[in-house]
Amino acid sequence: MCGKTRKDRIRNIEIQRQVGVAPIDTKIREGRLRWFGHLQRRPTNAPTRKLDSIETVEIRRGRGRPKLTWDALIRRDLNGLESSPSIALNRAQWKSLIHVADPS
């Protein structure tokens, strides 16, 4: 894309700056929060919203760190933005909050 190869041994951050793209982790967070906002604006009787209220049965898991759940990821993302899920109901405000612009 910019004429560099892995043999040039240039760091990803430098290539991202040259190409003018935002870091991938922030773009993934933006997409995840965009989907969360879409779900929050759905009616409470929609099938996707009913999944929020389902109780899960405790099952024995394997060794190691537990996998992150969707709820835990969203809570972590919202804490990083210092906002609450109720803001998602206002679409314009939510979009301006979660949007990550590409550097120019």
C-alpha cells in the first residue's frame, strides 16, 4: 500500500502514520460500540434484546483465565469513554462519542 515490505523492518505505528489510518484496536472498539448502540435502540421485546435478560447456567470451565464476555467488553469500552449505556438512545450523540477519525 505504501511500498514497504516486512524486510524494511518499519514499525506498524510508523506505517499507520504514513498511510493515515487509525489503530485497529480503536476501530474494532468503535464497531463493537456501534453495534451495542444499535441493540440498545431496539424495542425491549425484540429477540436481540431478550438475550440480555437470559440467565446463564454455571458450567465448569477449563483451566486458565476466563474468556471475556460481551457484557464485560462493553462495560470496559464504556468505562474507557467515561459514559453510560443510556447515551446510546440518542443516536447523534452516541455516534459522535464513539467515532474514531482517521488521522490526516
